[in-house]
Amino acid sequence: MTILHQIYQSLYNHFGDSMFYILGFMFVLSAVAFWRLYEKADQPGVAAIVPFWNMLVFMKIIGRPVWHILLFLIPVYGQLYLVPKVWIELCQSFGKRTVLDYVLVILLNGLYIFNLGMSYDTVYVGPAYGNPDLGTTHAADHSPSLA
């Protein structure tokens, strides 16, 4: 617990009160991005800001069963395997199937999701989980895209 307090104190000493403004701005950006993403998938946008409901809708968008939410609670498996896999399935659900898209969604998660949500040319193509037609394709079939 003292480690967390030290991290908080060092961040507060460096950024001061502006740290809370930065975090608030990041929260608003992510809420807007997910709102637009949910609307593109013909789901209610308000689900992006309602706790627990947002996970249910997110699982519906990528096609996973609702009980898979419990798999996120398994240490190591949930964080190091399942989270990146779910983000890649989100890319596939919106027609992004190149290796570049997969790397970008894992490395720049928040910015990539914001780009998916706000891009006019990104459309929802259907749930990717369990759908072999939306799986990985060869790079020659699709040109790399950033959004």
C-alpha cells in the first residue's frame, strides 16, 4: 500500500492538481469513443458510461458469451491473454484485420479505440468471436490501415 501512496505522491508532486484534469479529460475522451463505437454497432450509446452494462454490450459486440466477463478475473490469463485477444476481436468486428491494426490496438489502445469510434469510414461488420470469416487474413488481401 505504501508503494501506491508513493506513486500517487510523486505524480501529484510532478503534475499537481492538473493530474486530475488530465485524467478527467482522458475519461471524457474514452466515454465519447466508446459511445460512438457502440452506436456504430447498433447498440445503445449510453451503455458506454453505465458500469457493468458496458461490459455486457461490449461482449455482445464482439460476439462473446456474457459469462466470459468472469474470465477477466483470472490472474495472468485474464490480463495478459484475454484482454489483448478481446481487443483484437474488436478490431476484427469493425473490419480491421491487418497485423498493423492488431499492434496498434494493443500498444495505443485508447487512441486506437477513439480512432475506430470517430472514423467515418469504419463500419461494424459483425461479431468476430466464433466467426471464421472475420479471422486473420493475409497481408496481401488487405492493405494496412490506421483506422
